[in-house]
Amino acid sequence: MTLNSIRTPRILLACVCLMISAGCATMGGLSADMSRRDVLDAVDGLAAAYATGNPDSFMALVSVRYAGVYGALEERIAEDMADVPGAVYVVKTGNITIDDTGRVEVEVEWERNMVMGDVATPDGSGAAVLVFDRFDSVLKLTDQRGDVPFPPET
């Protein structure tokens, strides 16, 4: 696929952010201090941080209580970013649920593209549930289930 009108991954990333924000979501059990926008911003933040190619930017949005082993995720993220520069995600949100403890589960459909110059090549897609917990007023990723997007499992 050629992207004649998109010259840099940053412009593509802006399109990705708009697509993320446009996702449909329903929420149950909302607390007074959490909005749909907070949740969409958390998902958007993961995709944008991954696009920077900086593992530290991405891992800043992951809880040290990550359900997998935090160190193993950190290592896989760094390796993936080094092996596959220019990864850009399109993430569409589905249902959003918040339980009584404030844990947020977001159903997502995702597509990952590798961008080299003006060419984007599909590099995986799937459906997953991203799980977030609030830490000091920031939602952080604590688990991924289904077709894990960050990084895709090979």
C-alpha cells in the first residue's frame, strides 16, 4: 500500500490517534473521577509511545504489576522496536468496562503496519482486551489478553 499523501510516520500517527478516538465504547460502573476520554487517552498513549521507537516511553505506561513478567515485557518491547523500526498501530476500541475496584478492561481490534518511507506494510492484526489500573491518577497497562498487540506474539 502506498501512502502518497502521507510522507512521514508522524502524520500517519496523527491519523491513528484520530481513529483511536473515534472508536465506539460503552462503559459500566464508571467512577466519578474516570471518563471515557481517560480510557481512550490511555489506549492512544500506548500506540503513540510505541510509534516513537523508544522502549522507555512505552514502559512508562505499563504498571510494574504487569500480569506477565514486567522485565520480560520490557525486553520483548526493546527487541521488537529494534528489529522493526517504524511500527505504527491502528487501534479501534470496543466495549469498555470498569469494575468496582477501578480496573478498566478495553476490547480492541488492532492492526500493526511497518512504515518505510511512503510505504506501509501490514505486520499483524488481532483482537485483544487491554487491562488498565489507575496509579496516581494515571491509567497503566496491567495485562493484555487475546491477540497481544504490544508486541505481537510471533
